[in-house]
Amino acid sequence: MAYRPQISTALLDKLAQQDPLFTREKLNKAVHILESAQSPRSLADVLIHDLAFDRHCVFQSLCRIYAFREIRLSPASLTDGWIEFMQNFYKALDSRLREEFLSHKIIPFGLSEKGRDVRIFVCPDPLEREIEKLMLQAGIKKYEIAYARLEDVTEVLLKIAPTENEFLKLVQEITSEVDLIESDEQENSVDEDELTAAVNQSLLVNLFEGCLIEAVRKGASDIHIIPKEGNITEIFLRVDGRLALWHRQDGVKPEAFLSVVKDRSKNVDRFEWEMAQDGFIQREIDRYLIRFRVSILPIVSSALARKFESVVIRVLDDRKVITDLVKLGFDGYAKSEFIKAIHKPQGMIILTGPTGSGKSTTLVAALAQVMTPELNILTVEDPVEYNIRGARQLKINSKMNFDQAMRTILRHDPDIVMVGEIRDAKTAEIAIKMANTGHLTFSTLHTNDASSVVSRLFKMGIEPFLIAYAINLVVAQRLMRTLCKSCKTPVAKLDKTVPISLGFSEIEIAQATFYSAVGCNKCRNGYAGRIGIHEVLPFNHEIRRIILEASADLDEDAIRTCAIQQGMTTLRHAARRRALEGITTLEEVAAVTTE
């Protein structure tokens, strides 16, 4: 039975008056989603996660309606006295209530000017109904709740109440008590009894669980576990696209740690050492369910009898999904053409780029833009990366593989279809068929730029006339590291040959201020976060004509030249614009893009 919320017309009217972005059409769509929900959801939650509104914009408008004031927290200006005041408040609460306050991100701010016995608390969602109950449990009778940005509240909490990783604490305690497993490097076989004993060591189990938690809290996209000769295992975390050593475990056979990883992963055989395996892990971390995708590959070592495997674990945190196209890096021509293409009733949108370039994130954002309760949205992915609320995501298994799901999906009355990846000619053929039979279809492909997609499909055996009329748009995408706002510094002595080699004009060089990455305690080597750059190729009349006139070969250069003349921004050009805006460095432009 669906949950039936009570959303007043007066509230919708006031929201529409607050900001022109809250159109009646969007608000009505939000009400439809709320009414079809199976469990209680808030209007703010639907506006932010389903309709891609900016979180701060939504809460600013709602707080003005409900008369909550906004307080601007400045994490950088936290004094020792203020930190001590906040910490003392949490210490006075019992452990259960303290966890509740922290999970709802409620921060004591000070005393109200309304009276010295009235306390001010700030939080990112002052409309949360649990707040009143928590205040009563804490014995606080007079209080005022104010709104503050989620990003600022989170940063303040990291300073005043950093969450302890209990597993890593146990590792430190156990290391001093348990003798590490010793073994001979020249040993020519794996002793299963010894491995079993190693697996039972709390050290390795806690190290692995602690690694999963740290990866989530540090915002890592991947965990790399690499065995080395000499009984060494190295664990790397990929943060902002760069690998960095997180932990080096000495004195324990790598096979023992790999066995722990396998034991704690689903769909993985611990005793299989010769073939590639794929599995998954689910953990509740900081009160949120996080999924991990596990990939295991056998690798060669100098000791031929050793069973070494490389493990890469992808962190799938749904909280990282961004539905705001501007935050993803879309702007200007790229944004307008992308929105135009995804709102067509049929046709295909293809995203292309290397692994880890954010294609899946952009696909989810695109679906959020067009998703309504009136549409049947189906996805075929193997494996499923993100849970998309409002879409039916097909489950691939031994009884229904990827190809079977693709063939069956047309009989399931879809309006919009997302195909995780065009893997081969069969997948491409079915996806093209969907786009040509009245379905809006999203998919991804691995090529270096947008125009290469056409020749790739052509070489797969897809006829030129099908390519020309099936595709609405192709987007090539990369992720660039962005400079830390706290420590970025203008380049003191600019060597003009560097920006000239990247395609900057003399006028741009004279007028722009280029920045260098310095590094501070708030960032990693001068960078903090990443942003997308896009090369958007819409299939208009001229592009279709070039494709249709092709015979044995498709001229990629002709397609690219025509698209640029009509306004397409190349990846290199998009990267240069980010450098001119002071968002990234010249080094990052050179590293991420080619001419």
C-alpha cells in the first residue's frame, strides 16, 4: 500500500513564489512521486534526489517558508574555545543519544539573543521531525533550530567529533598481542592449514574491515590490494583519480590476507586461485548501506608456486550520485544540447570515455532529469553500480545473462532504457533497434572522443543509415582534478610556451591568471575533488548527411570538423576553459586531454 502524504496547496504556492525554478510542473511531479512512494518521504527529499534540485536552494526556500533562520558556519574559523564548547555538549550526553545527535548532524551553536536560557542548534535539515524528540530526551526545553549548509556542518563535525574506526583501533591492539605469521619466502607451496590459521587471526579481518570503512570516509573510488614478494601486502586507495599507499602489511603471507578478502565477499570461491572472479560486499557504514564490487585476478610472482592475486574493490556509494548537471561540469553549449537530446521521445544518447571517467554518474543524472511516475524506465547493467530510485533495474544472473535481458526487455513495455555498456555487435544491434522503435535509450561505449563512436559502431557491423537516425547525441567525458580553494596560488613565473602548447591564445594568456597546486591540510597535493569536462556531439542534419554518404569508411575528421563549426567544444577546449576559470592547473589540462 502506497504512502499518502499531506502536501498543502499553500506550501506549493509559496515554493513557486520563492524561486522561479520551482515550476508548477515540477512541483506536481514531486507530489506524484510522493503519492506513489511505498514509505514516508519528505518533499525536500523528492525535490533533491528525484528532480535534481540543488539541496541548498531547496532548504533555503523551505526555511524561509517555515521561518527557520540560516546560519553560515565557517569551519575555517573554529576557535579552540568554540570546539571545546561543542565537544562538552556531546560529552554530557549518553552514548546512544550522542550517536543520534551526530547522525542527524545537530550541532550546538550558542545562546540565542532571545534569552540566555535559549540554546541555538544548527543542522542541515531543520524540518526533521526527530529533532523535537531528541531535544526532549536530552532535557533541553528551550531551543531554536537554525539551518546551515550540509557541507559546512559535515566539515565542522569532522573537527569536533571525528568518527573513530573501531576496526583499525583493534588492529593496533592486536598487533601488540598476536605474533605475526612467519613463513619462508622460498616455500614452494601454499599450506592450507597455515592459511586457515591466518584467516582466523583477528588482525587480518579487522584490517580488511577497517580498510572498507576508511575508503568510504576518505571518499575513495577504489581499493587496490597488491601482494608482493617477501610476505608483503600493499593496500592503495584511489582518491580524486590518483592511487596512494594507505597501508603496508609486513610479515603475513599475502595469500592469507587474500583469503580474508574472499571469505568476506559474496560469489567468490576462497579456494580458487587460477581464474578471475567477480563478487560483491555490502556493509552498513556510518548508518548508510554501502556496496562494494570486488574484482580478483591471478597474477605472476617470481616465486612460481605462490598463489598471488590482485584485488580491486570499487566503492559504490549512492550518496556520491550527483543529479545536478552544472555540478557535473555541463555548461553552455554542452548543457543545452544534452538537455535537448534527453528530452526527445526516442533515440539514443551514448556516453564514451575510459573506465572511471564518470559515465555511470552522468547516466544516472540524465535519468533523474527525465524520470516521472508515468514512464517505465528499465536498466540492464552487469553489474549494477547504483540503485536508481524510480527505475526497474534488471538482475543479471546465471539464468538470465546480459544478452537475454537485452532481448527480453522490448517485451516489457519500456519507455526509457539504459544499457550499461555496448559490449559487442549483438548489444549494439539491440540497442540501436530500441532507439529506432520509439524508445529513449542511454548507453556507454569506450572510445577516445565523440566522433570515434560512429566508426566504432560501423566496424561492429551497424549500417550507416541506422547509426545516423538512431543516435540523438554522443558525449565524450573526462574527470579533471579541481584546485583546493584554500591553498591554490597564482603561478609566479609563467612560461608562456606551456599554455601556448596547450592551445591558449596570446590574448587569453595575457588576461588570465593561472594557478598552481600547493597543498595544505584540507586537500591532497593541492587538489580537492573533480569535475567533468565534456565533448558533446549532437546528430543534426549535416552530421547525418556525412554518415549516410559514407561507403567503405566513415570520415571521423569530417564529422569532428563539422561539429566544431556548429559549436561543439572539444575536451581540450573544455579543459582550457576550466584553467582560465581558475578551477584547475595547466598540468592537469595536459594530463587529462590531448589535441
